[in-house]
Amino acid sequence: MEPAFSIIIPVYNSLNTLIALLDSIFKQADNHDFEVIVVDDCSTDDLSSLLKRYAVNLIRNETNIGSAASRNKGARISRAGTLIFFDSDVILEKDTLSKLVSRYREIPAGCALIGIYGKEPAEAGFIPEFKALLDYSHWQGFGFSEVTSFEPRCAIIDKVLFERIGFFDENIKGADVEDYEFGYRLLQNGGKIYIDESIQVRHHFPVTLSKLANNFFFRTSSWVGLFMKRHKFDNVATTKGLGVSCLLAFFSVISLFASFFLGNAVYSAAFSFIFFVILTWKFFGLVFKEKGVYFLLRAVFTQFLLCNVIVAGAMRGFINSFIRRKK
């Protein structure tokens, strides 16, 4: 008898987080008809011990092919008619699977459903807690509604639909923007992407600012390449509002440097910073409510810095797009 759902997890050198994820899956999978497919993207970790501990189908890639191709590989060998994707660095809440399946049965055919990162990360520390609240603030208030980005950290989609849209783009290597690109193709083909804010997972976020900034820089650069093709912002996270707030942070820095030569430029720096804070207050307000004043002050500085990193990444993306068009 074929399972009703195939859970697909690409993994690369993240054995410990994968074990935490599998534990959270099998604690609640008894109530559902699942198969679990783990696609090992040529890790240096030895994952063979998983077979003794969990009822999983472990597939090992002979070479590192990236998360997009690994998810596709899992989808191709899956036996169920419905696919569930999880990233290997998330942990399910106790009701994640039941909510995901229940809500999926309510959405129209030809559509996908995603969950969100919860406001508590999988580990303690300022950067993980900051990033968890930042991501949570993007989705806060959406409830159950349509969005424009597909997030395979926690997602469910019909297998036939997934195949018809054309799988993830395997030309996009690493953990990059293959999720956004797939979602845009789904929308272009008449599908819809729904989100349920109550379907949550906890995530193992980067623990250092340098790693987080590096992720922001390169993800932004890649996303701009997609933006240049479709000329549209998303209705959550990668929005016009985020773009404006990042430009204000960047202009504030430029004005501050200019004030050493043009005294009045300091006012431009101050006003830009104030409007940056106002535009980002949904996040900052959540931080103040959850963590207090000291955490808020650190969060304002960190977000200000990251917004400038995003602008730098966007510039790189625009330059790369321009160069590609000239070739």
C-alpha cells in the first residue's frame, strides 16, 4: 500500500539538526500515513546510523548536487501523491504535521501550502533570537492567506502539480533562491501559495553576525536576479517596504559620512534613521514586547547594519544582471 504523504528532507553536513528534526517528525507521524525520504547530498557525516534509528529511505548522492536537485531527486522516487518538504535544520512543533495536513485538505487543487518559522529559535543566543523574531515579524498578522513566495522549509504540494511546474531549478546550486524561483513559476502557471501562520517550525539560525550577514548578502544578490526578470516585489519579507527601509539605512550612512564635509548632511542622516526605525517598527515593536529595551537597542543596530548589507547585495545583483544581459 502506498503512503499518503512523502516527507522529503535534503541534508548536507547537518547530522545533529537532522536527528532533532526526525525525532520531531516521528513523535507525531504515528497518526499519519507517511514515508520519510532523506537525500544526503554527499555529506562528510556518516548518516548510515539513521537507518537503525528511524524508518527512513536514505538516498546518498555520489557528488554534491545542491538542495534543489536533492529535493527533486527525493520527489522523483517518492511513492505518495502528496509531497511535504522540510529543511534539515528545522524542528517541528508538536502539532505541525497535523495542522499542515488538515489545512492542505482545505485549499483548492493546484495550490501549495507553507508554514512559518516560529518566534523562538532552536538554540539560544542574540543572533538566533534576533533572526527568529525578524522572520516571525514578516509573517505576523497574515493568518491564513495567499503569499507570493514558496518556502520549502515547511511546505506541502501535490506531486503531479510539482512535476507539472517543472521541479526546482537545478541550475541554482546550494541553498539559494530556488524556492522563490519555483514559487514564481507556480504563480505564473495559475497556481496559488497559501500560508497558515499557525503552522510553525523552529529553525537553527546562524549563531554569528558574520554568517547572517553573508547569507543576507548572497541571497539578496541572487533574489535581485529573479526580480530583474519579473519586476515584482513579494507581498511578504522581500517587499517594497523592506527595500525602502534598507535604502533609508544606506542613505543615513552616506549622509553621516557626508556630514564631515557638509555639516547640514547630519540632519539627513538623522531623518533617514528615524524613518528607517518607523518603517521597521513592526519588527522592533515585536522585539520590545518579547525581549525588552536592551535587546531592542541591539536589534536596531543589527538590523541597520544588515539593511546596508542587503543594499550591497542588491547592488551586486543588479551589476551581475547587467553583465549577463550584455553577454
